[in-house]
Amino acid sequence: MLGLMLAEPKLQLAVFNKVVHDCLQAQSLIMVLGQQNTHQRLASCLVNLLRVPQFFDEQSARLRLPVNRFDLADYLGVASRSAERAFARLEEQGLVRRVTPRIIEILDMDRLKSLQLEQRRSHH
């Protein structure tokens, strides 16, 4: 592999770009886990998924979750019940509506993004 990379500058650049991308994603996740409450973590996760065309249909404003609720809770670093409460809170605030367990309608994208950007912990 090393020989191939040394012989192919384009491959070197592609691998370098992938490593940088992965590091930036890891840094973002560390920030989310360390500085945000569950409600904010869920908002961050949803906003990140909105950027993936295979998961988000802009016309219907519907997001298809690529994982089940247990895997999503694991990703957020919380118990599944905590993730469920965070979803309920987003619904109460009028930001999202669960159509099915894996389909989420985004009702207020600007407020969802704003919540994601909050850097402080809130216990409410």
C-alpha cells in the first residue's frame, strides 16, 4: 500500500483528504458530546443528517433516519429513553414531527440549526 501511495500523488491526496475529514468529524462529535445536553446533541445529529441527500428530501422536508432509536441513542452517548425525551422536546417546541419511528419532518430548520449551535449546557 505504501508503494502504491508513493507512486500515486492523487491517491495520497485522496487519503489525506479522508483523514482530515474524519478528524474534523471526530472533533465535532467530541465537542457535541462534551458541551451540549441531550436535546442539543439530537439537534446537532439531525442537522448533520440534513446535509446527506440520501437521507433528506428537501421538497417534503422529511429526514429518513439511517439507524434505529437504540443506535441513535448510542451515537448521542445517552440512554434510549433520554433520546426519546429529547425527540419529544423537539416536537413540543415545534421543530420536528415524527411521521414514523424513522421518518422525521423538519418543521423549523432555522430554529433547529440555532439550537445545534448553542454551546452551553442547559438542564431544561
